[in-house]
Amino acid sequence: MICLQGGALLCYDVLSTQQVVCMIYEAINCIKTELRSVIPTAEIGNIAESVAGSGSTTTEPDIIISLINVEECRISRDPKNYLQSGTQLQLKNPAVHLNLTLLFTALTTARGYEFALKHLSQVVLFFQGKYVFDPVNTPSMEPGIEKLILEMITMTTEQLNHIWSILGGKYHPSVVYRMRMVTLDSVSREGGGLIKNIETNYVK
């Protein structure tokens, strides 16, 4: 069963690792599809592999979208540990709300530094004009997704140095955005009925 609320929310009876990866991918892929309206060669990929020359693509994309961090947003956590349907209850842990940090990198090896800067400017201008994505303004969005919101993160020189050191490559023109919010929610198969009557027997 799939259900999304307040962001990209998927509900499964049992969430496997593969399902979690697919859910995150669908959210990022929606952004990639929309970005391709201005940069047709935009791709999702591991920028660390691309700068090392071990990427899986046969042609070099102008923009690579990489997931560099996943953080939980605890403010939106629902304290309830059950769902009620009529007189039946289902146990559930609070949904996990995630913010994804995306790195948009303009590669410079194929067409030069000047083109990389132009492509990076196109990314910024695109999200300046459209940073909220919903089924009305984004037909490519997966059915059931309510909303995705992107906001630019301003990075200091020290933070950029740290990121690119972890990625193991030299710096390329890039910009970082936070995408809110991707939510994981699983429902236990265990359940029971509501307590309607309480009987008390006293032993004399």
C-alpha cells in the first residue's frame, strides 16, 4: 500500500531495504525529470565515481544529482503508535520523516569550465522559478505524492572542502539543495479491537 502526506510518504506493511531505496529514488527522479526541461542531460549518479572516471554512463552528463546526506526531521514525528479503523487497532511506530541533501554538480571535463558555470546557473534559475513540486504543476510526479519542497543550502568554504574531501575528488562547480520531506511509515500486522467494557469481579 502506498500513501503520501506532507511530502513523499510511502506506507508498506513491511518495508524492505529495496523498497526504501526505491522510495528515495522516485523522489529524486521526479526532480531530475523536471530539471531535464532545461538541462536534457541531467542524471542521477554518484559524483565520486564520475570524477574518478568510473561512472556507469557512456556519455558524460552536464549535471549530476547526488544524494550526500539523509537526516531525520523529528519535529514532524507523530507520537501515536497505532492506527484506528472502526473498532480495530493496528500497531505502528511513528513515521520517519527524512530530509534529503542533494548535490548538483556541473562537470567540466567534456565542454570546459565556461559551460559548467552556465549549467550551474540554469540549475539555480530553475529552482528559483519552481521550488515546490506537486501533482498539479508536476505531471511526472508519482501518483500519491503530495508535495516536494527544495531549498538552497549556503555552504561555507570549509564545508565545501569537507564534502569534496569525503567524495575523494577535486572541486567542481556545484550547488546544494535540501529536499523536504521523504517519509517512511510501516504498519505492523499485529492488531486488536477496542476495549468496550471493563468487568470487575470481587472475590468475597
